[in-house]
Amino acid sequence: QVQLVESGGGLVQAGGSLRLSCAASGSIFTIVNMGWYRQAPGNQRDLVATITKGESTNYADSVKGRFTISRDNAKNTVYLQMNRLKPEDTAVYYCNARKVATDYWGQGTQVTVSS
């Protein structure tokens, strides 16, 4: 089992910044990828960014150039730095840890961007 605890969400004005953190614990050694997904009301959960053990990254087109995913292996923590936030970035953000056959999810953290 893997436990994921997110933090760092909140309310910010358009153009502002937030940094999300996701601390992983438990059976973390076989995690392949970690990432962030988001879900706005009435929408499906969509990929925001992922990072591999080798620190290769992947981003949704809508956040490229504004968001940066990174990891601190010593702290078993993944971060999402979000800059130049837009109202359409408003959603619940979920941390994800992926093993070969299993996905683990955090409880989610709300990000609200006011116009």
C-alpha cells in the first residue's frame, strides 16, 4: 500500500502562483511514476503532469510553460509549481502514484483561481 498526502492548495488570484506537495509513504519502492491530476465539477479527472523515477516529465498542453513538476527522492515528495494561474485551472488536484498494476490516489486538494 502507498499513502499519499497532498498539501498546498488554496485561493489565489489569476496570475498568481501556488505550490502543491505530495508526500508518499508505505510501499514506495516499486512506484514507477508519480503525477498530478485534476478534476473540475462535472468534468472527468484529467492529467496535469507526471514524472518518472528518472525524472522524465510530461505535461498537459494546457499547463505547459506555466506548471513544473519535480520530486525530492530523499523526502519521498513530489511538487507541482503552478505559475500564471488562470480561472480555468480551478479544480481539485489529486496526487497519483503508479505501480505496474495499481494506481494510488491522494485525498485531493482544492485550487481556486479567482478572476
